[in-house]
Amino acid sequence: MIMLARVHSFTIWGIEGYPVEVEVDIAPGLPGISVVGLPDQAVKEARDRLKPAIRNSGFEFPTSKIVVNLAPADLKKEGSYFDLPIALGILKASNPQKIAPIEDFCFVGELALDGSLRPVKGILPMAIKAKEMGQTSLVLPWENAEEAALVQDISVFPVKNLGECVDLITGKTQVSPYQVDLNSLFSSRGKYEVDFSEVKGQTCAKRALEVAVSGGHNILMVGSPGAGKSMLASRIPTILPSLSLEESMEITRIHSAAGVNQGKLVTTRPFRHPHHTVSDIALIGGGNIPGPGEVSLAHNGVLFLDELPEFHRNALEALRQPMENGQVTISRAKGRITFPSRFLLVAAMNPCPCGWYGDQSHTCRCTLPQIIRYRQKISGPLLDRIDIHIEVTSLPASLLLKERQEESSDSIRQRVENARKIQAKRFEKEGIFFNAHMSPSQMRKYCSLTEEARSLLEKALSEMHFSGRAYDKIRKVARTIADLDSSETIQPHHIAEAIQYRSLDRELY
Amino acid sequence: MTWHSLGKAGELIAAHFLRQKGYRIIQQNFKTKCGEIDIIARDRKKQLVFIEVKTRSSLHLGQPEESVTPEKLVHLRRCAQIYLSQHRLHCSCRLEILSIIWGNPPTCKIIPAD
């Protein structure tokens, strides 16, 4: 009698699903399970979960030697995806006649001790992979059904427990595949809980954010504590253009691999705000088996770094590659993985260590060297990649108490979408999306200044001691401002506004 | 019957059962500082076999062989090695568990331990 069973399953490799064959062999010998094929601790512990789970589901656990092999044997396996496939493999190998062929199905799921199934992360990438491989049926825990069903053309069979799963494959119960209407799910997209109309005053800052979002310019807000930097930043996703279905799936895929989407389609743009103690690995991704970091979780959304100078220097420096390339490649002994990371960087900092430099109502207690040292914590190369710096001043009490109708996020977003449309048309053949990513030759081509604008910029450069780097940034930002104005050429007032957005380039005193 | 006498009775039955199966028993209760080997025997093909006897009076606590832990196997292997070196033997050998469930008649089962 052949006591061997083969079950299809999946694991996660980066943000991709990876097919795994679970082979179970039952042979005479001392009772016990050994799992081979580079399992990590969570997979090894499946051994102890299996026995109670199988017994409590009303099946018999074989008192023989069980060897479980997870192929390919050279790939590290992590997580609890294999509980269900191993359990089925054991049942199939010990009872080949009773259990029908299981080669047509793929299984993933974690088992509880009573035999019920618990959800696992990374279902969407697995479902996408299953479809690519031509697998037709996926059996998984109920909580994961909606996410898997986002992939059309594969049949998703959600089950509550091991017994139900066996009934399903033996055909004892007829189950129709779980289906979701992708379009209706997407169109009933989540609303943001915040809105720009809740922010009183701060008209300049709001305008600067609108420019930043339109042209994909990274932005740094400098302001005293309580001025409203975080409040403004958390509302940026509300003025970003609405997500397309592809973008939404892309985000969901990354969030699913990281296990942060709660089994749902992500329909709002992500807003990630890691604490300033974050490590470089947590920020850009990595680990023994590389997983996505904050920059990838912020893909197609906003990465907000509050208290920028407080971040570890190596964490900030690690940001440079993802910001430059829109993707981040993690190399480890186990292999290389590339994660997408196209995000808008929004940073906030105090003007000085005590926080009150330049404030109307408080006096700053810092010495000049202290302030200089504080600002030097942000390296030049990083600052290079931030196009817009603005000062956010705290609101005077009179304005704070005044009831005034502020502009809503919706109306700002319409202007942003318009400016983005102009850019999309302009860069159709250039392979970039935003003004912020223009190369010097593209800038010569697209940033034509009028005569007055040129003379204004020259004057500003000589009088305010701007560097050559600042000169380029001003032209790029001015291009975006002109786009918001639907203007073909860059006018003097566009330049004038862009000059306002270089506050950190100016002298301190 | 106490657990000690159950074990002793089990070993008596084991010896009888093994002889029936064609094993020739060389030594019983081989004691070393690492532990004890219940039975050392040669099978029909003259291969050396180290046998651990496990006896249970009921199945309330599971099959007898389930109580042989990996640690216990390590001890058995070490004892076997001591036996081999004491007798300057360089032959192939194997380890088996003899599981006995007490009853009338008792049921015996030989299980390879590797």
C-alpha cells in the first residue's frame, strides 16, 4: 500500500506567491512527525497543532512515523500556511480510498486545535500566482475568501474547519465558489475620515501641499510644536488623485504580503507614519526572509516622517535609493527581492531643538550652534531630494476661534487631478510621471521661462544666495505651479511662488 | 499489579514472543551508566537487534510506543554503542521497540525505531 500523498500549497516570497508541494509519507516506525524542507519555527510547530486538530475533527491520527517534505527543499518556508495542506496530506496518506484526489486543489490555512481554520496573510499574491500557474481551485479559511476572490477566473472555496474541507473535496457537500463583484467593491471605496476643511487657516501650507501633490514633489514642513504639521500631513491622501483599480490591487498585494490589510481590498491611498525610532530595515524592508518595509507600504501613497532630525541617520540615508528609483531592492543571503516604493515623502521638523525659533509667542532658548547642529542632522543628499520646504506658523488665537468655511479636499483634489493630467500628457513618451522627476535635458525642453520670469529668477539667485541645486528645484516647482494654472509657459508669479518654497536654503540670521 | 511488576511481566512475554519470531536472545537487562537495554538479540538473519520493551495495561494514555521520546532514543543508542565497544563488535545492528498491550492474550508489536 502506498502511504504517500501530495498536496499543492503556497508560501510568500517577497510580495509574490510561491508554489510549494507538500509531500506526506507515512511509514512504520515510532509515532512522530518530522518536517523537512527548511521550515521555520512556525512551520515546525505545526507538528504539535496537527494531532489535536485532526483528532478533534473526528479523524484518526496515524500512530506511525510521518515525514513531511516541503518542496522546493532549498527555499525557506515561514508562516502557518501549511497546517491545512499537511493535515490533508496525512489524512490522504493514511486513508487513500476515503479521500478523493486532491491534486486539483490548492490549500492554505492555519489550524486551530479544535480543527477550525484561522486566516493567514499574503492571500492575494498567492491567488495571483495560482492563476498564473493555471490552478483553478483554491481552498482557504473563510476570513481570506474575499481577498482571494479579487482575482477573477479562479474558484475560491472558503471552509470553516478541517471536516468541512474534507467534505468539500470528497464531494459530500456541494459548495459553489465564493465570488465578489470587484467593480462594486471598488466603487464603494472607503471614504477618508479626515478632510482639509477641518484645518483652519494655514492657507500657505495648504497651497504648498497642493503643489507638492500635483507635481510629485517631496515636501518638508518646518514649524513649532502644535502648529498643525501632523494635522496637515494626515490629510494629504485626501487630495491625492483617486486610486485606479490597478493601483488598488498593487497596494493590496503589498499590504497583504505584510499582513496589514485585514483581508480587504485597499481602496484608500496609504498614509504611513513610522515613529522616529524606526530602524532602517523596518523602513525600507528586509529581514531574514525579506519583507516589505514602510516605504513599500506607502507605495502609491504618502510616507510621513514626523520629527525628521530625530530619525536614525542610517534609516534616513537608506531612503535615498527608494526615493530615486521608485523601487527598493533588498539583497540577502537567501536571495534578492525588489519591492515597489513610489511614494510622496512628507517630512516635518521643528525649526530648532526647543521648537520655538521664529515663533511669535515664545522665545527660542537655543544657541546658534545648537540650531545649526540640529539642522545638519539631515544630510545634503536627502535634502536634495526634497523639492519644497515651507514654514508652518502657529495660528493666532483670533483666527483659531473664528468660524470660517475652509476649502474641502474634494475641490483641491480636482485641481490636483487636472495638473496631473497635463503632466501625463507631457511625459507620455518620456517614461516619467511627474515634474519632480524631470532630468536636466527634459527641464530645458519643458521649463521655458518668459523673459520677465527669467530676470526675476536671476535676481533672486544673486540676492538670496541660492545654490545651483536650488535653481533647478525652483524651476521644477514653478513648472508644477504653472500646470496648476493651466499655463503653457512659466510666468513671473509662478517663479515668485516657487522661490517661497525654499525656506531652508536661506540664511538663518 | 504495580508498574514495576507490569514491566517485568512485559519483559518475560517479550522474550517468549521474540523466540517465537526466531530471535536468539543474547542478553537481558544490559545495564550501563547511561541506562539499560531491555533485550539484546540476534534475528533470523543474525543481525544484532537492541530491543526496548514498552508495556501498557490500557490505551488510556495512548499506544505504548508513543511514550518513547527522542531523548529516550538517544539514551538507547548510547547504551547500544557501549555494548558494541565492550564486545569489540563491528557488525550492523538496529534498534526496535516492542510494544505490548496487557490483556488476555497480550498483543505484541515490533516497531523499527529509526
